[in-house]
Amino acid sequence: MLSSSDELRTALHEHLARWGLKRFTSDHDYFTSQRRQLSSADLTYLNRQVELKRSGDCRDEVAFYDLTAQPTMLSVIHSQRYDYYEAVGLPVASRLGDAGRVLDFGCGVGILTTFYARRFPDREFIAVDRSSASIAAARKKSKDLGLANIRFDCLDVERESLRGSFDLILATHALVQAEQDPGLPSESWQTFTRAHHAEQQTEFERRTGIGGRLDRLDAVLDSSGRMVICEKVRHLARRVPFQRALTERGFQLVEPPGPIRYRLIEEAVDDGPLYVVQKGRGSSLVWDESPEIDEGQVFDLNTGVAAPRDSDRPLYENHWPSAQTAWERLKDRAVTQEMTRQQSDGRQVHVELGTSDGVRYLYCANTFDQRQLVIVEPVRAAMLEDYYREIIGGMT
């Protein structure tokens, strides 16, 4: 007998099949299928639109989503996100609760919206997106599925206000549109702490568009309503100002945020977190502004963490936030070369070479939470010196 979660997953897979989506486990198989279904002209134009979308211009983003909603493109392109629909759709569906009226903000072509509407035929769903082609595709599929409890509207909240009142608002990959925005820098390369600078916060909300979008959603959320949100804000530099934007508008956590992990074919993605928030009620949960728990280990030559002496690998290498703790705990640390520089993109970068307890190390850190510590034996010190010069040469 299937459990409720297994049954929900099976139902989602059946739903994705109705949309013509297929799960691929290798990039080779996916791109072979893509070339079989799309012409070379289609692929050239698609790749061009992908590059334009990365510029962050709203018009280019809308043009990209209009293109991927076309009948020839839809199932091909969205199959690449098959695991995403499962990773997000299942936890969101399980959190619809008793909400009677649901807004799906930034619904795209409606793949997940129509799934929710099928699962909860007694609820009313309103879905909005600024891509007219996406809304047209969503309306057609909704009609094909015989759904009478859902309405799709083409609406750009940058120009129009939302109407009505909702018990629940869903926003997944719709609030923070500037995917390349680095976020809010820490106070220095030595810390992960962000100062509360109102101007920096306001500028982040302006650049990413989150401020205006949150205000629009807040205006139509029922006083006792909730929002379920999942954005690309895993990294601390983006997570902190995103959470502060919610806090400044009175939103509180309903449950601890959870990671969202999935694959884009072979590429592993750590996304999210998934937030469930509400207004007007006390909560004992606090917003976490510390680095995520990582897989790094603190270096200790006597613990076996070091690589075998005959290996080409360094004795130790850590690219996680815990590299800072490992660096701080190095015994008898002596710096031989170092440089700290302010980069043109606003980040402060520090890089240093040094010795510690009979080994050589290179440490690199910046104000956007990147940390790296490499440790080698003295006979391989030249390797670190070359690496140091390479990093210094890349500073702008």
C-alpha cells in the first residue's frame, strides 16, 4: 500500500507526463532528444535568448519565457526541470492546508499550478505571470484537463496591482529575478556578519525587484494568511537581505526553512530554502543569518584528515565557510605574503601565503562569503606561490 507521500509523488509524475515532460538522467540523452525535436535554427535562437536573459533586463526575461512556452519548445525545455517540479511541487502541495483561495505568483506555464488545482478541486486558484505566451499555454492545458477551479491572468506587478484577498500565496522563483546579483557584502573578509545598513538593503531590494513584489503580495494577503516562498537565495549574501526584506514587512517564520535540492539533468542544485511565513502572530523561530552547515573539516595533521604523502592532492583543501575556522585554528601561523584589495564589483578580497606548524598554506576570503584554504608540505610550496600569483593577477 502506498504512503500518502508516495501517492502524491506518483500523482505528480502522472501529471508531468500529461504535460509531455520526461525525466532524463544524463545530459547526453537530454541534448540528443533536444536536437531531435528542435531544428538547428530553433536551438540557435534559444541559446541566444538564454544569453540575453542573463543580462537581467525584464524584456529579455519575458521574451525568453514567451519562447519556452511555445508548443514546439514547452515539453523539451521544461523536461530539463523535471526534478525541480518534484522538489518544489511536493512540499508545496503538502502545505496547502485548508486555504480556500490561493494565489500562484509567477506561475509560468502553470505546470505546478494545474497540479495543485487537480489535487484540491474544492479550492480556488488564481495564477498570474507577466509572460503572455506562458499564460496562453497554461489556459490551454487547464482547459484540456477540465479544471474549473483555476484562472490564469497575464499581469506584471511592476505596472499593475493585484486584486482580491488570498488565504495562501505561492511564490517560487518569482520574487528575486536578478539571478546574477551578488547580494549584500559582509562587514569585512574576516566575518560573515552583515551590518544593518538601510541604504544597502533598499538598494538590494531595488536591484532584485523583491521590494515592490513583496509589497504587492502583502497588499492582497489575508490578515491570517500565509506565504510559501522558494527563491534562489541559498548563499548567505543573498539569503540575509532576502530574509530582512520579509522581516521588515512583518513576516515571521511558521516553520524552520528547509533546503530544496534537485538536479538539472546531471547538475546538482542546492536551492531555496523553502520558507513558510505569516503576519500578525508571534513565533519563537528566529531568522538564521549564519553560514550554512558545510562539509568542511578543520585541519589537524595528526587526525588523518591529511591526504597520503604520496598523493598529488594537497594535504588539505576546503572551499566551504568552515575554511575560516580551519584557518583561524592553524598553529603558529606566520604570514609570508598577503594582499587585501577592494574589487570593482564592491567585494573586498584577502589572500595570504603563510606557514603553520611545519606546513605551508594559502588562504583566500572575500566579503561575499567565499573561503578557501589549501595546505601542502614545504617541498610543494612553489605550487602555492604560483597559485597566489594567479589569484593576485586576477584581482581588478
